[in-house]
Amino acid sequence: MNGLVEYLSMEGDGRFIWSAYAVASLVLIGLVVVTVRNYRLRQAEFNLLRELDGDNRHSDDGARR
């Protein structure tokens, strides 16, 4: 157990190192959460626009099919 405590303390610098890991982990988790949330919002918006478009599909030259 004493060896683990020494390893985690990292010769007195452990509190800085582990807090940096914690901050970096929180930032990465936050980025994943924001990305997934935005993806779901954009997907819902896309589905709504597709429903609103309905049968008003246009060919590449702008003429209705």
C-alpha cells in the first residue's frame, strides 16, 4: 500500500499531475456531451426539414419532378 501512495504522490508533484488529468478528462467528457447533443439537435432539425419538404422535391436543374 505504501508503494501505491508513493507512486500516486509522484515525489510531491502528484496533486498537480492528477488535477491536470482530472481537468483534461472533464474537458474531454464535456466536449463529447456537447458534440452528441448538437448532433442529435441537427439530426432532428434535418428530419423536420425533410418532412416539411415532403413532395416538393426538385431536380438539379430546378424543375419539379
